[in-house]
Amino acid sequence: MDARITILAANLLLASVILVLVGYFTGSYSVVGAAASIGTVAAALLTIGLSYREPSINLMVKYCEVSRTVLAKLAEDMGLTSHTLYAIPEGKAVTIVVSKPNITLENPKPLIGIGEAPYVAFKVGFEGGEAGEVGENTIDAFKAKMTDTYGVSRNVEVKVEGEECNVVFEDINETVKPLIRKPLSPVTVVALAELAKALGRKLQLVHERAEDNTLELKVVLV
Amino acid sequence: MRRIEAYTLLATSIAAAITASLALIGESRVDVYVSVAILSHFISVALTGVEVEVKRKAFTTLTIVYIAVFSAIVAFRVMEILYPELLEKILTPGG
């Protein structure tokens, strides 16, 4: 959706309705005609504004699916059938590691390696400050990033209780919906990386549930 | 400039120019204004290619609706010239 065009179209539609009424009651059919013309353009603008999406989004969705398949196959071949995700912040980047649950990871190197267990790792780079530098509004900044910058969902709920953190994405964007499936959902990967960067702590994903247009993540701060 | 912005600019400019011209010459037939606005939409779409930035289903629905409305207007006008009696019979209640 393009908010600016939608608001413009809604205003034009309102103006055309008022003009139709004015024209009809004053008996001026030129005014009714002009209003109908405005209404026709407004209806087209409203449809286009509401159904607008970035032209490259389909390409990105396809590319994400292909990359995910490759990574999932790689993890499977390394014996990581029951794997989980870790996010380890390092300076301006976060290393995402796919490995067995509840293991100690010491400086995992991209792309594949063997520590306490075999792992697949990749780095997610970020612009801006170092990890953990967000400050007091850490959670708000994370929520804003996920909703405004990435447009993942309309609402994000984050609850931090001790060393546990629950993240719920509600009303997920239609375009992103096909991407919230397990394993290695790009939404989960990016959310985990952003959260690790915001908190400046190593995280482990312990629970992931995708349902309709909701994605629920439970992570523990390691 | 994004295609959607180009479309908005073009469609509103064409529609505004033609609507103002029609109003100035005292045109009072509403269907003329509507058909010209529909034409301005299709011209703008053809020139800007905005359909690639819009979800296909919504855009197809809009196109079908506008073509249907435009065809109905044209059919009505053609019938008005060729078969005025038949049109009057159809439009007269109980006729």
C-alpha cells in the first residue's frame, strides 16, 4: 500500500461525492459530470494506492526461498536435522548460527565449521552503531525497525522476562506471509539478528510458531 | 520518479484538463465526463506502466470494471443513434 496516494484518492473521492450532491441539488449537470470525472480518477487511484507494492518484492521473495532451500539442505547434510538458531553480536554485525540446541559456540566462523557440534554460520551486517548501543529505547527501536523499516507486520509485541524474550509479530504483511514458514524463515533470521544487535547479547531461539498471519518467537539470552 | 507517482500526475492532469474543457463548453452529459476520465486512466497506465507496481488481481478487477462501464456508455450512445425507439422502450418502465 502507498499511504500518500491512498489518502489523496480518499480526499478526491470525498470531494467528488460532495460535488455530485451539490450539482444534483442545484440542477447543474456540468458539476455532476466534473464530480463523476474526479470520482473515476479517484477510484482508480484508490485501487492502485491500496494494492501498490514495491516492484522488486516478488523477485526478493523468490530469491529468499531459493537461498533458504540451499541453507536448509546444507544444514541437513551436516546432520543438523533438529537444529536451532543462534545470534551472536560482534561489532556492527551479527553472526547467525544454525546448529544443535543448547551448545556453547566459541567464535563461529562463516560458512561451515565444527565446534561442540557442526554448524552453518553467516554474518548479517548492519549500518549504524555497534551492537547494544541503542540504549534505553532498545525494544521500541527494535519494534520500529521491524514494522517501519522492514514492514514485516503491523504490530510487534516484545516481552522480556529475565533471560527470556517473547516476540510476537501480529498481522503479518501479505507479501511476507510465504516467508514465515520454518525452517530458516528470513523473518526469524532478521528479527533474531536485529534483537541480538539491539540487546547486545547472544541469543538462542528456543521456540518458533508460525500461524496464519502471526509469528511467535521465543528466545533466551545466553 | 516512481511509476505510481508518474501515473498520479499524468492521470490527474489529463482528467483535469479535459474535464475543465468540457465544463467550459457547457457539456452536461455525465457519461461523457466519466468516459473521458476512464480514457485518461488507460492512457496514463499505457504511458507509465504502473501495472507492474500493483497487485495483479486488484488491477485486473479495476480494468474489467472500467472497460465494462466504458462499453456500456458507448453501447448506450450507439443505440441512442441507431435504435432510439428500442432504447426508449427499454428505459420506459412497463414499456
